[in-house]
Amino acid sequence: MLTQGIKKLFPFLILVLCAFQLFGQNESNHSTVYMLRAYEDDDYFNDIGMGTDKAYTSGEQLNLFYNLNHKPGFFLDKILPKAGDSSINTYSLGLMQMMYTPDYLTTSYYVYNDYSYAGADFAKHSLYSYNPKKKYDLQTELVLGIMGPSSFAGTAQHWLHTVLQDTAIPNGWGNQYRNAVLANINFTIEKEIVSNKGFQAIGRAQISAGTMFDAIELGTSIYIGKMNPYFNGFMGHFSNSYTDKCYNKIQLYIMLKAAGQYVRYSAMIQGGMFSPQPMVKTIIVSGQSKETVYVEKPKQEIENFVGIAEYGPVITYKHWAASWTQTYSTPVLKNVYSYIYGNMSIYYSW
């Protein structure tokens, strides 16, 4: 499911593709390759048959990945860290909308002791640099966007529920966090632990810093099945459009990930770093009477230690690929529930 606003971004990405044909980059020996991904996080996608609409409830994303046979033309790409002279470098442009909501959607009043309404739109520019000889990679992601009413996340969710004829119309977006600028850098390093035929284990460390999310993450990823060598480039995970004989025409494998996070700050949970708390609609009960008033939203306390588990299958055939994953997260807000969400992604490369 893609919101109406996200659907309108397809022409923009096509224009970006044309532009980057002029500025392209890649120091590898592969031919020019592009890949488009349509990506949907949704907590309704639940493998235990209990779809929900709460916490991290939705995230729509479009990405254009590209390996070009030129050296970098964009000034940022010249300074982003690469995994050595023999690295295979994949660049990415992405646009995303994401949202959090409380468990009880239909009330227009602020819901205490739950995740708050929060929405954000942002653009991402990334470099995935893989070293096939030394079996490691460096991933750098730059994020710039806005959260709050200007993201129109509430409008998008209301529209979607109306189209789906869902009776649980989200009426509490008037209590969402205020507008705030989001700017982040996320840096990841991965290193091979062990690799045998049909089995690859990868160690992973990530640091995130900025006005959107500040955290350190350590984890392990395991891949089981028929797949291309992990460190032979990001494209090879979801694409078979290379001409190299070592690449499989068909891939079918299972991904398993486990990670722990130490989180210092999350704008989507706590509000903008430099923004005041919003005024929220609530009820004051006095004797037999009730009065609707607006009060300053109570500050949210996050859990500093968060555990994440993710798993799911990936299948590729020639230019097409699809993945379906489930992510389980321990609570990211103090004294509030953990949550589950699924992801469905479709890839096309050329």
C-alpha cells in the first residue's frame, strides 16, 4: 500500500534517474546498473495473523539505486567513505513517509501512556560500498526532512483508511508533534564472520546522529539459501542483471537478523529536538461535569535499550526481486508495549 502522496513521487524519481545519467559514478568493472525499489512497512502485515494499527504503523519508501561506470560527479559522493580501491559502490536516492500512532485511533483526545501521533517526510542519499576481497562494507546514509503537520502524514492516513473503508478513522492527528527539521547521518560497517555454500553470517555496527535519531546498534545477520556472494556489491542481493558468471539467475534465501540498540533520542517518539511540546486535547473531570481543554503534552520517556529481531525470505529472478520480512521490537517508550511490523519490497533492475 502506497499513500497518494508517495505515488506522486514516481515521476520525480524518473527525472532523478535521467539527471544522474549525466553525473554518474562507479569505479567497479560492472556495466551501468540501476534498480528501483518500492518499499512498504506496515504493522498490518503480521505473520501471526493479528494485524494492528499502532506504534510504528506505516512507512512508505521509494528508492533509486545506481552503479555507473564514471567517477563521482556529485561533491558529496566524492567525500563519502568507501571500502578501499577495489570497492563496488552503489549510490541511492530515496523518498520516505513514516508515521506513529497510538493504539486507540478513533478518539480526537490525546491518548496517555501510548505512542503519540507523529509523521515525517524525508529524502535520503546513500552510499553502499562493498569490498569483495576483504569481505567488509561501509554504508553511509544522509537524511533531510520534516516532521509534524507539514508532513501531511495525518491526511495520508485518513485518506487511506477512507479508501479501505476502515471504520477506525484516525481522529487524533490534531495532537501530533509540532513541525521540526530532521537531519541525520547514519553510518554502518559490516564484516564477514563466516561464509560457506548456502550460509553467510555478517557482523554489523551502526551509529546514528542528528536531529532525527541518535543511537548505537550492534547486531548479526545470517543468510541461508541460494544467493550471490554478500560482499560482491549491494545490487547483487536483489538483482541478477550483472553479466558476471558468478551471479545466479535465481536466488532464494532466508534472512535472519538480531540487534541491540542503545538509544539516546528519537524525534518520532519524543518530538523535535528544538521544538516545544504541542498543546493536546484532553478532558478534565470535576464532579459530575467534564470539560474539554488543551494542555501541554507530557514529555515522553524512551527506553534506552531496545532489542530487534527480523526475518524473512528474498527471491530474485533476472531483473525482478521481492522480499517479505517481519520485525519484532521491544518497547521504545517506557511502560508501553512492544510491537511488530512487516515489510514488503519489490525491486526492478535494468
